[in-house]
Amino acid sequence: MTTSASLPAESTHETAEGTTDRLVEMNRAYAAKFTDPGMDARPVLQVAVVACMDARLDLHAALGLELGDCHTIRNAGGVVTDDTIRSLTISQRALGTRTVILIHHTGCGLESLTEDFRHELEDEVGQRPAWAVEAFRDVDQDVRQSMQRVRTNPFLPHKDDVRGFVFDVHTGLLREIDPTS
């Protein structure tokens, strides 16, 4: 699969500046054809999707979503962190979402990291990060933990429709995780 931002076949290395310049140029082409859809910031389907930032996950295509259908909150692992709760709280309380879908995936990089990553960063830069890595060994259990974090958070008024899934990066299929297993 290629995207409009993919590197040309003859290019094997590009500087960060060159990549940014290419993306800005792609934006100019996009903007030249852009028509304001006149949408509200409130998602039409009243759903917020929390997912991993992995570049292999095309959430809109995988879920059949269109522009304006949902809020998408992405981070390393799709883990429900304090910042995720912040975004979900704003999504629910200010912008009307009522459903939360959590999507982790197979082959996640967080399965190969540990909290030692923080110690390595501290050794390198002389300061320990304030955030946790949130690494995990069992993707299903981490989805359950994320569901529990949403369901027990006092800032979120809508906790009845929270479901978690694992996306298979090889088949494109979602596998639902039972929160009680």
C-alpha cells in the first residue's frame, strides 16, 4: 500500500527537513482542492476511538469511518493514560461523545519495551521522564486495563458503552476483548 506521502521508489533516504517540505507541498495540493465541509467539531457518531499511533493502522478505513464521524485519540500502544483521559473528558463533556472504542494491535512495539527505557533516557539526558512507558507483555490484558481505566474514571460521564479490541496487522480484522476474562 502506498500513500500520497510515500517516498518515491528511487529514494531510500530523505532528511527530516526534506520530508517536512514534501508533506507541506502535499498540503498545498490538498488545500487547492479543499472545500470547507461546514462540519461541527462534534463527531456525528458520538464516538471516540483510542488507538495506537502505529503507522500500520488506518483507522478510518478499518472502521468504515468518514471525516467528522469520530474523535481519534492516538498514542504509543493506545494506552489509556492521564492525557487520554483528558482528551476523552473534553470529547464527552464538551463535544458530545458517548461511546469509547479502544484499539490495540498485534506486534506492538510496547510489547518489546520495559520501564528500563525511562532509565536509559535518564542516563542519556540527565533527567527522568515524568511519564511511564506503559509497556506490556499481554495485549489482551492491556486492553482490559485500558477499559477499566475508562470505566472507573470519575471525570467521564459516559462509561456504559466502552469496548476494546485488538487489530491484527496481518489480516486487518478486529478481535473483541472480553473485559471480564
